[in-house]
Amino acid sequence: MQTEFMNCGTIPLLREPRQPSAPLMHFLGTPGDHNLPEDEERDGKATSDLAPAGATASETLPRILIVGGGAGGLELAARLGNTAGRRREAEIVLVDVVATHLWKPLLHEVAAGTLAPRDNELDFLQQARQHHFRFHLGRLQDVDRRAKQIWLAPLVDDDGLEIAPRRPLSYDTLVIAIGGTDNDFGTPGVREHAISLNSPAEAEHFHRRLLSLCTRAELTTGAPVNIVIVGGGATGVELAAELTEAVEEIASYGSQLQQMKRPVRICVVEAGKRLLGGLPQELAERVHDDLVGRGVDLRVNHSVAKVERGRVILRNGDVIGADVTVWAAGVQGPEVLNGLGGLETNRQRQLVVRPTLQTTRDADIFAIGDCASFTPEGGKPVPPKAQVAQQEAKLLARSLRRRLAGKPPIEFSYKERGALIPLGQDEAVGSLNTPGSGKRLRVGGNLARFSYWALYHRHLAVLLGGLRTVLITVGQWLTHRSQPRVKLH
């Protein structure tokens, strides 16, 4: 199970095996490159795309460095780029280990094959040009707080060719937004035998495994495929529901699979007393009944003792056959946060932040999203949700501009908007908080599904603008009308 970032894929701009082309050097933001076009000159002096580590603020604009291009990091870069970046108040730099962004709540659809990732990915370079920030390809390895720089791991392509060495990148303000990963709670065998859904690569890997197992069942074994999902939170529940529809479509293409009553058996194991512990019990029970009606085997109030090849062993001694195991239990920070720059972390390896979202041991370093832990005074830690990261990004965009002007940063106050759980392509349930009243409106059916759809398209509108979002949405709808409901390769 990967615990941080996935390895960078092949970079199509790489032409020569030993000397990267000029466009690639710009793509990497290589320190020390001063061959920039005239429109990138500042104050009559050409500066590097990313100034050499150790460059002072007097030599260039103040640099706000954002590490991680997820829902929070990319929206923050876009908002700051449209204001401070466009007005030359600061240099905004976004760092990510891959070249494209995909909204993480869509990964269960990618895994099931009901969504093609390439139809919904956003190119970081295009976003950078559109929103007046710079993009740097790299994976965070360390932070040197005294020198005010981060270190990025060597950049290597699929063939093992080193594109860029381990290198430093300076900052005036650093924002860490590298997301989270699943918490295996030290369970034996998870890393070796389970798949996680923390990245598009992992989701596509699961889908390829699913198709391979279904093909084997069709051509060889004639036996059902067994899938075990550990974790009854949003990810586990959404994946289980999406799979029930996807496997029905997949089975329709095979004569042997069609003859099976249940070609794919899905089991969800949850250690808590019920599914979806963060939702009202009434909604959780509704989801429970829906999954049971779809034929999903639910093992609630059961914890996993060990994951082995081909099976999952529960603490009560039960053994569940598993052709593939998906681990979707708990959230913790990536391994790189262990001892990163001496910053304070909690037991879940998340960076502890103040109400201003500044880390407790360095006022120049902020953290948002799943990699950060914020606990309001007298309250509970804010949950690891996309809406939390988006709210933090929106506030931090204002707060950092105030900081540039010498004003104190703003304190973050999380506003719970509710929760929506999609149950396949045409169904969803959830609750929405009504503004002002403090009451929760329980929603289901078409209203819930539309609300879930609207959340994602609000995210797109921030990054693409309203008109482009509408055009892309219509284009995708027309394209999907001519394609299979499930990706078959």
C-alpha cells in the first residue's frame, strides 16, 4: 500500500534521453534557468522560473509555495494566483508529484470503471497558465526550516532515467496540502496484500484487477469473484455500491458470468457498531438496508486481525475469501510527515495547526486538508473531508494576502455543510445543513444525487470558470452516450 505519492509516470515532453528539452525544464521549474520570455521579466530584471534556493525576498517577489495539488491545494493556488499572482504581489508556486489533478471523491467511480479518469483530469500546467501561478513537478522529501526551503526527491521516469536530481526549493510561506492515506493500524499483511484508493493510479490498478478476475471467472474457473472492502466509511460504502452496478454491466458481456446468480461477491467489514459513523443513524441505517438489498455482505462490529493472500482473517476467527482486498479504514498523514522539519504531528501523523492554520512550531508553515489536524477550542477535530479542504483553501487565500500586506492571518471556522453518499450512478442519500437554522435536511433520490453532482461542479467552476464547466459537462454527457457504461479495458 502506498503511503504518500505515487511514482511519476512517463513525461511526454522528454525528447532526448540525456538532455531534457526547454519546455520540460520549464515544466520542472528547474532552479537557475534564466532564459525566460520578456513577459516574465520583473522590475526590468529576468528572474528564474523558480529562483535558486536561498534567494532572498529582495531579489524576487515573496514566494508562497504550495505542496500538494488536491482539492485544497489546487483551489488555493488558483485563488491566490488570480489575485496575488496576477497583481505581482507574490510568486505562487504549486508542487505535485504528478502532472494532473483528479477530484479524490471520484476515485471509487474510477475503481469501478464507471468513470474514465482521463475525461475528468485537469492538467496542472494549463491551470498554472490560466490562474497565474507556476507548477513544479516533484515529491516532497524534507523541509529545512532554518534555510526556508524544501527538498524534493530525485525525479525518475518509468525507465529509471533520472530527469532531475534531489533539489531544494526556497519559500517565504509554505503551505503543506499533501492529503492523507489509509491507516492500517499496524494490521499484518495490509501493505503486502491489500489495495488502497488514494490516487488515480491505485484506482485504475484495482479496476484492471477486477477485469482480470472477471475474465478468469468467464474463461477458466466459473467461480464468483470475491472482493473484501475493509472500512465502512464513505469510501468503502461508495465503492461497494458502485461495484454492484458495475459488475452487473461487466457480467452482461460474458455468457458464463451471466449464468451466475452473483458473479462478484462483495463483503464490507467495519470495526464500528454501524456504517458511516459520521452520519445520522437514520441515514446510516438506510444505507445499510440499501447495500443488503444489493446483495452486499456486511460484517459490522468486526475488526480485521490479518490480511493474507486470498483471504481476510477477522479477530473472531472468521475467514473471508478474498480475490482482492481493498483497505479503506481510517485516515492518517503520509509517511513523509514523520519528523518533517521538526513540526508537531498527532497520533495519526497529521500536522497539528493553530486556528490560523499555521503549524504550531513555525508561523511561516501552514497545513490544510487531510494532512492537517485542527481542533476548535472545546470541540472535536474537523473531519477529513473534501469540503474541509475547500473551506480551508478559501480562507487561506484571503489570509495569506493579508499576511503579504503585513496584517495578521484570519482564524479558520469550519462550517459543516452536511454529508452526501452516492449509491451508484442514480442514487444518493445524505443530509444538508440549512443556512441560519442549524437544522439538517435529510435528502435522498434525485435531490441527493443532484446535490452531490453540484459539489463536484462547484469545484470545477473555481478552476475552469462557469462557462467552461458547463461546456465540458455537456461534452462529457454526449460522449458517454456513445460509450459502454463501464470501462472494459
